[in-house]
Amino acid sequence: MSAVHKTTEDAVIFDLAAEELRSLNAALQALGGKTNRTAWTIVNPRGAHAIAVGVTAPVAITIEGHAGYYCAGMNDGAFVTINGNAGTGLAENMMSGTVHVKGDASQSAGATAHGGLLIIDGNAAARCGISMKGVDIVVKGNAGHMSAFMAQSGNLVICGDAGEALGDSLYEARLFVKGAVKSLGADCEGKEMTAEDKEILSALLQKAGCHETPEEFTRYGSARTLYHFHVDNAGAY
Amino acid sequence: MCGIAGLFLKNPSLEPALGRMLSGMLSALTDRGPDSAGFAIYGAGAPGQLKYTLRSAGGFNLPQGLELSCTAHDDHAVITFPVAREAEVRAALAARPEITIVATGARMELFKGVGLPDAVTKRFGLEKMSGSHAIGHTRMATESAVTTAGAHPFSTGADQCLVHNGSLSNHNDVRRVLMREGITFATQNDTEVAAGYLSHQLREGKKLNEALTNALDRLDGFYTFVVGTENGFGVLRDPVACKPAVMAETADYVAFGSEYRALADLPGIEAAHLFEPEPGQVYFWERAA
């Protein structure tokens, strides 16, 4: 690990122009929960795929530039900040921790994620939160079409507009949208904002550093009509 | 998969570096398309002159009496001749079945071949080429065989070319209709049909943006297209946005990459406006003719 340059006892700068991505991920994945090397800065990412995937230690990782596909995938406890944009599959299957992208995220951000918090300061492209299973996602800009497709659990907050077919084939999960929704997907409907919803939304907005208030949002959720097969629909198959 | 790179220069002082910039972009897209690669580059034309890009397995010994400017690039060559001689050149080439006309036009030259992108661009000397805009492709074949003819870009009209990431599902139907309209196809490839569709639209007097808008209705399947014309450069993604795309715009250029990695070495990229083209939306840039 010759290119890993220790600036202080616990801060590490890793230059992806000088060192292999695999050694970065191996080093991050080998960190134990009690490591002292708690602050990692990754420079020259140049859109590389799979940066900081599978990290299980509660360390802070800052990526200085644009990340490629699957950045911070399977994250379990780390706090990952991207000072740039992220490609497809940001924080895919995250278990816990926080992933914060300061720019835009490409499609399928937070896909299948079970837990943790994903904050997208810019826009999210199509299929944000597809099949999400418990993650909290806050998009400060707009989210693309088919967001929260088949979402099962968790919360998706969109401070801008949502694209076509929001929440299509939704199981559960709370969707909160401040702006316009181009169209709702099958079995997704507007819901009354309960006191519990407001509490959850308010906490998420605060965590993500948003100034919006829960009253500005509309809550969407599952109409639960696709939970069971209806024999009247048999002719459609 | 497949990788696409495109560059449209706004600042003419970058024109001598166009080939070098594009070859770096294609190299970065090697793992998206290691089967074959190709590119079309729009250089300076000369008034009243036409350019044909030819491909031959057996050299380019042109017939006696057909004295033309001919620049060889490996198994491709570019011939330049006055517009008035086009029929004569066509007839001479028709008598040489080993020679394929790859592309025609006033400014476009088109090269493609089987192999890794670095090997293909080196063979044709892309690094030293200059021009106002260029598009390139690295191919991972899905719909037809890995051959030179199946590599992208496809050209079905003068100074027109198209590259594609994705696959079309209704290409046989569209091909049949276009053949009745007089569009000719050299392969069974789906992408060539998309190129033919746009050529037909342009022939019918449509503008590039109108042709691309109509393609949204007529072409079914997955696609990110990048299209070149004599003065322009267009981008279209299917409404589902199956295939990736990222664009960068600065005061000097507009660049397209399947992934950001392809754009990472471009000058001034740190300050560029980066965006993902919206699904089902037509983007195009044209320079003053």
C-alpha cells in the first residue's frame, strides 16, 4: 500500500490514479469496528466503478470527484460522501450508514437497500429506490421515472418533482413528494399525511439538512389492490 | 453493453486535437465493447468535392484513368473527387467487388473494424485526425455477428452516421418498409435499420430533431443513439432509459459518453456542466453551415 499516504494517525488519503481500486476496497473491507483509521479521502476517482463497496466499519469516506457505478454498494455503517456525481446503482443494497452525494445520482440509486440514509443533493435519475427494503432516501432535486418501483419498506422523500409511474407496483414504503408527480404507477395512490408520517418526514428533512416543512409534501403509498390475485382479472393474462 | 463516445467542438482551436480526444474516450470504453470499434469523423471538406471511405481486403489499385486523391488507412481508404465525377467513380467501383463503399459525403470519413478499441483506432491513425465533430463506438455484439460490417457506426446516407447501445425489436418490420422506399442495407443488423430510418426521414425533408422525434414512435426496443450529420450531432435515449448516457458541455465542446469514465480526460471537464440526457428527449447541436 505504498500510495496510501497517512496524513495523521487516523486520516488516510488514497489516490486512485496511483493505486488499484481493489487494494482500496480490500483495505476498507478489512477495517474492524474499532479501527483508528476513521477518515478516508479518495482522490482521482475518475468515474471508477464500485468505489468503497462492502464497507462494514463506521468510518468516514470522502470521494473527491465523480464516482462510477455501484459506489458505496452494500454499505454497512460507513458515512460516505461524494463531492461529485454518482453513476448507476449508488448505495445499492445498503444495510446501514449514510451515503451523501453532493451532485446528481444516476439511475437505480438506493436499489434494494435495507437500511441507512441516502442523501442526494442534486437530481436522481430513473428508478430511484427501486425495490427498496427499508432505506431512507432524500432527494433534494427531482427523481426520474419508475422511482420506488416495487418498493417494500422505508421512506423516499423527493423535494423536487417525480417522473412517470411513481411507486409502480408498490408493496409498502412511504413516498413524500413536494413538487409535481408526472404520473402515479399501478397501485400507488395519494394518502392522508398522518401525525406519524409528519414525524418521520420531519426527522428525515432535518437529517438531510433540508429547509422544507412536512406540510409542503404530499404522501403517497400503496393502495394494496395488487396484494392478492383477483379472479376477475384472469382474462387479462 | 457497448460504449458510445461523441464530441462536438464549439471552439475551432480544438479541431486538431479531435482525433486524440476521441481515441482516449474510446479506450476508456474498452470494457463496455471489446469486440470491435469504429468512428466517424467530420473533417474539413473542399467545395465541390466528395469523399468516399472505402474498405478492401485486396488493396485499392484503382482502374487506369480514374486518377483520384486516395489516402490509405490500413484496410480503409478515403478517395476525394469532384462532385461531377460521382457517377464515373460509382461505376468504376461497382466493377471492383472486393471494394466496399463504407461511407460517402462532403466531410465525413468512417472507419471500423474488429478488435479492441485501442488496436482499431491505432490501425486507422485516429489520434492524428482532425475535425469539427466525431462519434465512436465500442461494440459488445448481441444482435448480429462480430464482423467489420457489423461494427458501428452505420452510415446509410451522405454525411450521416449512427451508433447505438441497445437492441431493437422491430427492425425486420422497419427494414422491409424502408427497402420499399429505396433505402439499401448491407447487413441484417438492427442498428443499420435505425440509421436507415433516420436517412429516410432526412431524405423526406425532416430536420434531424424531427427525425429523432419520429424515431421514438417508430423504433421499438432499447437504445441510446448518437447521430452525426454534416453539421450536427444528436442524442436520443429510449423512453425507459435502459442504456446509460452522460453528457458534458463547456464553452469549447459538447461531449457524450456512455459513462463518465470516457469524459474524465477531456480538457476543462472539472468545470463542465454534466448531465444525464432525459429519456425520450431529443438533443441536438448544429454548427453554422
